Amino acid sequence: MDLQPIIAAVRQSVALCREVQNSHIVRNDKVGREPVTIADYGTQAIVNRAIMLHFPDDSIISEESGTQFAELVDAEQQDLIVKLVSAIIRETVTVDDLILWLDHGKRADADSVTQPRTWLVDPVDGTKGFIALRHYVIGVGFLQDSQPTAAVVGAPAYPDSAGVMFHAVDGKAYMRFLGGGALQEISVTQTSDVPLIRALESVEKGHVGHQRLARVRELCGFPEEYVKQADSMEKYCRVAAGDAELYLRLSRLKSTRPHMVWDHLPGALMVTNAGGTVSGLSGEPLDYSRGKVLHNEGVIATNGQIHDEVVEAVQTLLEEEAQVAED
């Protein structure tokens, strides 16, 4: 698959996001009071437009919608994002164009992946990090017959750089700095030395159970001094690029918050293509066949060398919690 049109669209989206962050950051609220910025709509429109132009028959599962844009974004903000997108893609754009692109390829039923070719688009993954000027990414994944085969992740604030573009295709994972330079194939680390394991977790308390994550690391003997917090699926990319060995997504106890496929697929494929291992909490494969919701209760992403130990520790945690509930 030629990912260059998608890579180019994600690069344009990075430029738009940076402009919004620097000069025009505006905040609205979606249903459920989740923050969303005009960058979400502009980015998704740019990526969906690229899919429409280069893969017109493919299905798309994406986070935002034209209806949301029309109803939640006031006329002044709509005009702003139209101007921003027009400048980025160097083409005159209208509000109707944006609505068309936002909804392109969407099906009325997004509860299952029935199309043989489906794209997943997360326009700004880590919106709270984006608003707080921390880390965020633009993530795009591709499913062929419900199996992930390609992905692009733009990480504008990747650690110690001016941003990185990642992509995964044909069983390999690659990175290139957004400022230029050679394309590099990436791979996970090979360390299994417990005192050296570097772990990642989400920043937001509403997304994960930090105490549960700490207990898993304690059971494994992993050092707390090497634990870092970061927003977005950039955490997967850090594991894939060898900057960490573990990313564990474990919700708060009794949480009913679903895991959305667009939050995980692009980054997860980056890890597996880089030689790592990604699974559900019992070691089962991630199930992308249920549409927009990941059919797993959590995610374990590692360099592969420590994966069995982490799965075992997670299962011990779950048994401990079940015993407490019974008592």
C-alpha cells in the first residue's frame, strides 16, 4: 500500500494543529463534556479528504462528524477553521466542503467492521494534552478484513525532537523527523533486565487506574523511578522506537469507559511491526472487528521480552481484586 498521500495529509494536519495551538486555540464541548478543539475538525477533514481522493471506495471510522461541526462550532469558529484548512491545503474550502469530508466514508452502523477496507482516524489523540501544550498525535490506521495492516502517526511533540512522523506498513515500522532527515526503520529494545525497564502510563486520572498500574509494576519488580506519564498513543510509538519497554492501559476499577479503536490501532501496529508484542489483559489478540469500540478490557504493549511476565502480573492483580470484592 502506498501511504504517501496519508503521510502528506498527516503532515498537513500537524501544521494545522501547531497553528491552532500557537494562535487560535479554541475549546468547545462534545456530548459527554469531552473537550474538542477546532483542530480536531480541521485535521479529520484533511485526512478524510486524502482518503476520499486516493482511496474513494474505502470505509472510514472516525471520531468527529459533520453534524457536530455544524451544531457545536459557531459561525466565527467555522470561518476560522475554513481559512486555516484552505491555507494548509492551498485550496479554497467552504463549510460544506468540511462537512462533506468529515462524514466521507462513514456508515450508519459503526458497531462492526463489515467492509473489507476500513480506515480509522483519530484527528487529535490526546486532546487534553493538546490544549495543555503537552503531547498529542494525529493517528490513522487501516484494517484489511478486520486486521490492521498499515498506520500513520504524526507526533509533533515527540520527546527530544521537533516532532516525528511514524508509519507502519508491510510488517515494518519507520520514523522520520518532521524537520527532515533520512527515513529510519525502528525496532523495540531487547532488554529483559528488570531494574532497567522503562514504563509509560497516561497522564489523565480519568483514563487509567494509576494505583492498579503501580501494583502490576510492583509485582513485576519494575522500578518506579523509570515510570513516565504521557498523553496520547505516542506511548506506543515510544515503545516501538526503543524509548520504553512497557505501556499498560488498565482502566480505573469498575470503570465502564470503553476503549476506542482509533486510540489504539495505529500505535499498537507500530509496536508489533517494530518487533514488540501487543495484547489484551490475558494475552489475547486485540479485537478490531466490533467497529469503533475495541473488544478488549485493556491493552498491554511491550518490547516482547517482558510480555509474559506483565500478563501474569495483570492476572494476579485481577485475582487480588476479585478476592477483595468477595470479602
